[in-house]
Amino acid sequence: MALVQVLGRRRVRRGSGGPALVIGAVLLALLLAASFAAGTLTGHDPALTDLTARFRPPTAQHWFGTDQLGRDVLTRVLVAAGTDLPLALLGAAVPAVIGIVLGALAGYARGWIGTAVMRLADLIQAFPSYILLIVLVFLLGPGGGSFLVGAAVGAWVTYARLVRGVVLRLRELDYVRAAQAAGLGHTRVLLRHVLPNALPQAVVYAASDIVLALSYLAALSYLGLGIQAPGIEWGQMIAEGQPFLRNQWWVSVMPGLAIILVGVAVRLIAGGLERRLQR
Amino acid sequence: MSAAPLLQVDDVVVDYSHGRGSPAVDHVSLDIPRGRTLGLVGQSGCGKSSLARVVAGLAAPTSGAVRLGGAVLPTPRGRADATRIQMVFQDPSSALNPMHTVRRTLTELLLVHRRAPDRRAATDRAVELLELVGLGAAVLDARPRGLSGGQRQRVGIARALAVEPEVLIADEAVSALDVSVQAAVLNTLRDLGARLDLTMLFISHDLAVTRYVSDELAVMHRGRIVERGRPDDVLRHPRHEYTRSLVAATPRMDGPALSEAEEARPL
Amino acid sequence: MTPVLRITDLVLETGPASAPLRPVSHVGFEVAPGEAFGLVGESGSGKSLTLRAVTGLLPEGVRQAGGTLELERDGALRPYRFAEARGRGIGMVFQEPMTALNPTMRVGDLVTAGPRARHGWSRRTARSRALDLLAEVGMPDPEGQARMWPHQLSGGLRQRVMIAMALATEPSVLLCDEPTTALDVAVQDQILRLLHRIRVERGLSIVFVTHDLGVVRRLCDRVAVMYAGQVVETGRVDEVFTRPTHPYSAGLLRSMPTPDTPRDRPLAAIPGGQPGAADRPEGCRFAPRCAHAVPACARLAHTLAEVPGSPSRSACLRVAGLGGPPLDRRALIA
């Protein structure tokens, strides 16, 4: 206890997530910006096929080489970022928002609302999440919209459980009691006093979930259930390049590296957020 | 002392056991005249905190009622009644919203309950409140973890006073504080009681501390009030067996160390 | 007589080695055989960390950066190894018995688990030793309670079990970290009387860490008062509590309401608060809160010195006559 006192009085600088948060965010922002200007940056058209230039290995002219149709892989990887990143962000954010709202309600109101939410959560958790996603997308038809619906249905449960647990603990704290005793309405207490203190953990979790959403999307596309041509997407690119992996590795490996890069950036962001939001 | 009681606790029972065990609060009746402080002493688990929550309107009694100025206060309290009884909590580390600045903690209440017309006036009033509890405008933009335990507890008192309550409950409000800080907060509470003509219910496990701030003392044991009287009478001539053991166990600085005679007492 | 435990110049550090914080700086004391020694201070004073350093159980991130720790062995003080000392020599009693007792062992097994493993006692020996110990710490029904689980016992009984566990290693010093703080007043009183009896009967030394002056008054022979990581006053309890030689000890005593405190005037509070390890002033760390501070207080380094006309030692340079205008210790409690 004494130690907590000693250390607790050290001033912890707030508002700084350290360099990790900045580096991660800059990486993602650069990638996104590059995707919009891909053609200008590389001087190639992502869709232009040139059968005379098939399978060129990486050179000064084609940094990432060309694919089986002679298209510039770097340009395509960059353009795909414009599809993958927004979908991955939404794929993490949509279930997070749904889960946080339902979880907060379930924790604060308890009663039948709480019970209903948690039974629904049990039901959904009975299915493996990959299977649930694939079945839903199969039923709804391939595409980005179906992916988002599928991701939201499966992934909100974790957030709901997480936030409900935190809210159950917070609602017993004195400052929440004090707010109630002072006659503040339930909506205000929930929105101003409970939820903001429950959010940090969910936000950190959602940040690391971006990678998971990205891998789900890539996996769907790989299976042919995700983004359809002429749309360009990393998982789809990997699938297309797979038959040539032995000799023309760059066709699959370059989009794979892009996914890893995003993974690293997201990890940095999540780690930075965690340090910043931790009290 | 003959003034009509402002706060009346009327035969309150709090029973979590649904009739299977002894109730946490067992038919307790108390009354406090306006402007007076009633000290409630008891060990942890004696039911004093359950009683405090009922009086504050945070929990409904199993039976019985809380009256203010003669009229029964319903639970949950309506918006108008909610501000009439306020509470200062025990644990300075959880009593304030960690994300809110002191300014926000105080102005939120002032604005919601229309104790101030706008943000500016609310801030002015917040500074007044902070000065009242021995702090100043300097802490306005601090968050709880930038404050010491004693400062947090003072902000907690200012928050309770912001809505101009008629009754203030202090539930172990100084127990978590260091001795040297506790004294200053006790002085503030006593001083406020006199200046604002506050009616107070001061709850503590510490007999000496409670005696110091109270006009009247009630001793609670196993859910019941076992003794009640003027503080010095209770301490000097405890009538109930439990009170006697409490008085005997309260250390005195000038008192004896453990002696041979005490060794002989059964453990 | 050789002390049983001596701590000299203990320095504890946290944080980066380049810019460390010192929650405890140059703390020293010694404990005589059969003596009860109180280490008293408010939270953040470093008293609990000091005790944990003695047992080698410092929390993560805190390291010993200086000082020696010695235990008596064969008539002489020697530095000791923690693991060895914990098995014999030193017994420990913590504040929260529920977290310190293994919940998966029955009370009877728990009490003698340590020595049984060490000495290879048979089940029978361990059992009869356990019953003896449980009886010694005043368990009302040793046979019955030996078969119980820790969670089935009340807080006071759990604390007795922890004391029995500590005694099972036949220690020469019992280290107690706020063992009565979580208990109700009446139970606290019983535990204090139990510790007192054990000490008298076994000739055991006790180091008792607490923020509660009343507890020290009842149990201890000598006391060291800690403030902001340093000892500011040390001496016999009857002296320190009635004729303090440091403004902080005097302030603590005066700020505590007792059953006899006059109710018609304010309590004598000490203004401000104890500085954390990161923002301690130069010179005397209490000076910013002290009514008797003079400019010299901010300059002179901390030292514990004899006080003219008093058996206590004080870090107040004015009272000890080390600098600044001399201050009579009687002025402290006026």
C-alpha cells in the first residue's frame, strides 16, 4: 500500500501515448493516402494488363514486380489498401459500438434487458466465429457490406461482455453512487460517469481487433467470398498469386507483406493507446 | 435541543436475508434536530452503512421510512427530493469520477439542478464552494489523481454541498485519511456544520473521532441502536455492555501500556 | 546485550537507475531481545517498504540501493540470506490474513506446512505441533478449527492463524505489518494482547509497523517515527508520546482526537500533506509544514541526534541544537 502511495504521486504525463502511437498512426495514414494517389505515385494503372510484361520480378521500374496479367503489383497493393483499411477499421468499429452500447445497457440496467442481451450473446458464442462469418456472407452474397454485417454479428459479443463486466464494477463505485444520490438522471449517469470510464479497455481491444478484421476480410476474399474483381483486395491478390508462389513469389508475398505492415502499425497503435488510457 | 427533528429515521429495517437471517438494519429509529450532528458509531458490518444508504435514498428499506421535515421521502427519490440529503463517501480514491476535473464535477451538478444560470456563474459558485471547504480555484482543473487524499475528500464535501442539501451524511468520511490530514478535514466538517446550519449524520467506527464532532451519539451493534446519549456521557458512563467494550478498547495516548493485569484478561 | 535485528542506513530506490526515487532513505534501527519496536508513520512514509526490505519481499520495481540488514546468530550480528531467515529467525504477520493464507489448505495443515517440509516432520508431529500453536494463539477450539478452511474463520481468528504460522518457525523476531488495521476495535485489542503475551512468554522481539499511534502506545517499548522516507524521531514510547522531540511527532499526537479532546476548539491539524517521493524538499522534509521552521532547516542534511535533557533522538536540528535558534522541546506540545 505504501508503495502505491509513493509511486502514485509521481506525475504521469497524460495525453502522450509515446512514439508508438504516433508511428503506428502515421504508417496507416501514409498507406491510406498512398492508396488514393497510387497511379500518380507509381506511374502505372492498376488495371492495365500487359501480357508482354507478365511476371516481371521486382525492378526499379516495377518495385514489387508484375503479376500474371502484367499488372504492376505495387500499384495494386496500394490501391487495395483503399479497400482493406476502411473495411478493417469498420469491421472492428461496428461490432465495438454495438457491443459497447448493449454491454453498458446490460450492466447498468440489469433486469430483463441485461438478461436478454447476455442470452443472445451466449447463443452467438455457441458458433465458432469464422463459421458464423462464412455462413452469413454466403447467405448475404459476397462483398464488403456482407463482410461488415457478418463481422458485426459475431464480434459484438466480446465487447458486450467486457463492457458489462466493467460497468457492473463501476456502478458500485462511490462516484457513481454520488451522482445518483445527487439526483442526476440515469442517462446522464450512464453516459457521463459510467461509460467514459468503461471505454478505454474496449477501445484498446477494438484497436487490436482491426488486424483480426483484416485477416477475416482477406480470408473471405481468398475463399472467393470477399471483394470481387474488378475490386482489388489483398486476400484476393494472394489467392490469385498462389498458383505461382514457387517461381513468382512476389505476386502473393507483396500483398502479404502489406497485411503484416498493417498488423505492426495496429499493434503499435493499440499498445500506445493502452499506455495512454491506463490510469 | 428541543427543536422539532428535521430528519427522522422511522423504524427502518433492511433485510438482505429475506427472513432467513438477522436483518442488516433491525428496526432502527433515529431523529436529528435541525443544525445538529448525530454521531453513529459501530464496527464494520453492524449495519451503519446500510442505514446510510437508505437515508441517502440509494437503497430502499425493507420496511420503515425516512422523513424530512415530517414528510416521508420516497425511494427512489424524485428529482426535487434527491438533493435534500447528500452524502460524503469513505474512499477518497473512488469517490470522484477519475476522468472529470474538479470544475466539471461541481459545475455539472450546479447546472443540472439550476443552482447557476450558466457555465460562468457555475464556475464562480464552484470556486466559492472550494473555498468553503478550504481549497481554492487552484484545484479547479485538477483531476482526482492529481489531488491528495485529503484534497479529494474536501472536493467530495464540496460536491455534496453544491446542491445545498438540508442533511449531510458522512459515512466513514475521514477513516481512510492519515491522522494529520484527518484532523483538518474534521475541523472543516465541524466548521461547515456551524456556518451553514447543516444537519449531519456522522458515521464512523472511531469512538473518539465521532465524539469530537457530534452533539449526540448513537451506538449501533448487530443492526440495532444499543445506546444513545450525550457524547461525553456515553464515553464516561457507557450503559450497554457492547459500548463498554468499545470504550475499553479505544486507545488513549496518555493511557497505560499493556500491563500484567491486562494479560490476565481472557483473550 | 546484542540486538536481534539491526538495520543500518537502508536505502530503497524505484524508477530508472539514472534518476531514481528514494521512497526510503538512510533508515536505521535496532531491536533488542524481547523488545517490541514500533515503526510508525502515515501512508507513504516508507514504513511498510522498510519492513518488506527486512524480509526480502520488496515489491516489483523497488530495489535495495544501500544499507545492511543483520540478524543475531550465536551472539553476534551477521548479514543474513532472506530465504534462510524466513524459515527461522524471522516470522511475518501481514495486514490482510485472507490473502496471506492459502485458501486450499486446511488451517491445521497450513500452520505447520513450512517447518514440516523443512524438518521432515511426520504427519503426526506436524499435527500435534499445529494444535499446540493454535492453542497458544488462543483459538477457542483448536481441534475443530484445525479442520476448517481459512475462509470459514472470522478476521480475528484468521489473524491468529497467521500468527501461529509465524510462530511455527520458532522465530526470534516477529515482523508485523499493520496486523490489526483491518480488524474491529475490540478484536484489534484482543490481537494486541495476544501479541504482548506471546512476546512475554517466548521472549520474542516484535517489530510492529502501523499508522495507529494508539496501537504503538499499547504494545511497544520503543518507537521510530517515519516521515517521507526517513526516521525523524526515535526513543522510548513513554517519552516520545508524552515529551516528543520532533515537531512532526508532536503534531501527529496533537492532531489525533482522543476521548478527552476538548470539543469546543478545533483540532490541532498539521497544514499541508506529506510530500511524495518525487517532490521532497531539500533539507528537513517536514520544514514546509512546520510552525517552527527557520531558513537553516532547508539547508542542513538529515541526521538523528541526541536531544539535551531527553533520552530520545531527533532529526529536528533546532531541538537537537544542531543549527538555527535552539528550540525547547516543551514548546512542541504547548
